[in-house]
Amino acid sequence: MTFAFAAAGTGGHVFPALAVADALREAGVDRDQILFVGGKRMAATAVPAAGYDYLEVDIRGLRRSLSAENLALPAVVWRASKRMQQEFSKRRVTVAIAFGGYISVPAAWAARRVGAKVFLHEQNAVPGLANKLISRRATTSFIAFPEAAAKLSRPRLVGNPLRPALAGYQRDALRGAALERYGLDGNRPVLGVLGGSLGAKILNEVAERVADAHDEGDMSILHLTGHAHYETVSALAVGSAQDWKVHAFEDNMEYFYAASDVVLSRAGALTISELAVTGTPSVVVPYAAGAAGHQAANATHLAAAGGAEIVAEEDVDTVPALLQQLIVDRDRRAMMASIAAGLGKPDAAQAIAKALIEAAT
């Protein structure tokens, strides 16, 4: 009995898959009963680093622009699926789960050909094309946001699988260590700014305006810039009247959320799920160029309930005033935090792992 995981491309696909694999291990599944398949991108290093077997296949996604490479794609997908089928047969795969992206469809084909049950997990509120195709014959379509239910067959709302440190998050227990980690004064409200691993220039600019609008010592800023923007933002922070801490990246995000009283961020699927699970009030600016409006849709449920504020990119000039209000309004932040936490789904990885084990037995 082996569980196959199809996860490739970005961390938005790979990290939830790793969280479910870890949950399987916690439930008693042996490590050698778990196989990941993917391409040459981040999964090829992240999965082996986590200690799981990884089958790398020659596969890529469809080019969004007109390209002659797209003509060869059917043959590439067929060869990848055939290679996975051989390995699935050899490893006696009985259950497979796809996490979206270009690896998912050929992996699902391979799984069905060896008689394995197929599941999928959709991280976004707007399902991707691969998961829409797989869903038609999947045993269950696990979803992170209720908006995805209408677009997939046999949906089950579980949330986004998160690392154990976030799934078991306790702000009060972490707050002191988090403030010490970043050298922050706990007597001032902290604005956390999160642009994702690559950063977000528009959020960096908003943070500068917020810092300039406040009197000296009114607040602290904890800013995760992404490596591309680290030097630029660091220079701004040095000249600011505010206590502005700048870091390129944070591997242990539980500390970032524990230190932040309100967060300014994009609206990626995992970010929205983390904001909810950690009960963190937020102002989110969805990436306008994202495919099919995924980011705006991701934040809709949280914002409609009152746990977050959504601001479109074209209205970003309103963000500094909105953040100023939240920074000084402790009661409103507390209300938003309570609402967000109530929508969080910390047990997503365990729920999926349990369903996979039941399907395999």
C-alpha cells in the first residue's frame, strides 16, 4: 500500500501536500509508503529535504502565450503519465491525491490506470483547470474555501493544510518569544507587512506611507520583504521615525503572526488560511494580475464575515488611512481577530489524511 502525492510548481501546491504527508506519518503510515511525483521546480528539492521519496518526471505546464512548445505538450504529458504509471504499479499505489498544477492530470491518469482511488485538494476559491478535470472522476474534492464547491464534483470543505506550528498556533504562548525574536517593543502596536516570498512592491510603498503618517514611536513595523526588495526597504527603514524591522524571509511564520497586531498582505490562498487560523486582523490587497481573480476570491469569505478588509489595487491609496484606524482601534482588532479565528480550519491536514487512510483500507 502506497500513497502517491502529485505536487509541483509553487509552494502553494507543495507545502499543503507536505503537511498532509506529515499528518499521514503522525497517523502511523510508514515514510516508505509515501511517494511524491513532480517536475524539476521547488518540489524536487523541498520534498527530498522533508525526507520523502520523490519521482521527478519531465513535465511542464501550458505556455500562456502562443508558443511552438505547446504543440509538443501532449506527448510530454503522455510520457510523464506513462512513467508515473510504471512507478505506481511497482510501488502498489492504492490512493493518489493531486494538489493542482501541471503534474496533476497525468498523475491522476496514471493512478486510475493502476486502479488507485483519486482525490484532489484545491487551495484556491477559484479552482484551477487541472483540478476541474480531475474532479469529474475523483472520490472526493477537498476544498479550502466554500466558493470552490460549486465548481468541483463531490466537494468537502476542509481548509488548507498548514504546518503543525500554525495548525496548533497559540498567540499568547508565542507573543513574548516573537517580540524578542524581532527586537520589538511590546508596548506599541505592530503592523506586519507580508508580500510573499518574492515581495510586493505596492505593499512596500504603502508601508512607507503608513510610517510617515504616524508620529514617532506610535507603532512598530515588522516587514517581510522578499529577497528582491530587502535592500530597498531596509534603506527606507533606516531613515524612518518608526521602529521598522526588516527581514527578507521567515521560515517560522508562527512568530511573524504572533508579533503582528494587524497584517498588510496579498491574498494568496495559504496566506488567507494562515491569517484565519492565527486569528490575525488584516488588510489584504489582492494581486490584480493573478489568474482568474483567484486572490480576490480567496479573501471574500474572510472579509464578508468581518475578519479582514479587502482593498483593490486601484484603491490602494485608501490603505494608509484604513491601517491607521486599525492600529489605534484595539477593540476593532480584537473583534476581527475573533471572527478570523472562528473561520480557521487548523485540522485540514489531519482530516485529509484520515480520509486517505480510510480509502486505502
